[in-house]
Amino acid sequence: MAGYKHPCVYCDKLVPPDARICPFCGKADPAGPIRCPVCRNPIEKGWKLCSHCGLPLWITCQKCGKETFLEIKCESCGAPFIEVCPNPKCKIEQPPFGAKCVKCGKPLR
């Protein structure tokens, strides 16, 4: 582990700065920055595409129908973008933007 630990943005427990998953609450990218769910490259709010893999970073919210930046929830209505890993040993909640689970690597669909 390199560097000082940072508080998880979800549960405030201290995690390594390069953690992909919080070991306490199980959420992805606990120490930031926002990362592409496919290639894990850092992304910035407002970008149209990931600068590394080209993943579109704007999606249409299934609840309100408005276009919103890829994050944990819709910027317009606040509806969460959550998909649960189908692996019975994992079951981590994560944004539904990648083809594989960020924790165990199993296919999401």
C-alpha cells in the first residue's frame, strides 16, 4: 500500500488510496477519483467519452428519461444506478455500466 489512507466517500472508513472496492461497505471507487467502469481510467464529470477506452459517459435515466452523467445516481431525479452482481458469493452493488463485476469479474448480464 502506498500513501496515506483516505476516507471512503460512502462510509467514511479509511481505505488505501488505490482501493477499487471499500473493504467495509463494498462500494466501488471508495477513495475517488471517478473511474471508467470498463478500463478503470480516471474520468472527469462532464466528459462525453472515456479518454482511454471510448465508453460513452452519458446515459439516459430509466426513471425520468433525462440524460445524465455516469455516476451513482441520476443528476435530475436522484434515482440510483445500481446493478447487483449475480454471483452468489459476491452480490456487490455497482453502477450498471460495465460488462463485468468490478469485484469478482463475473459477467453482469
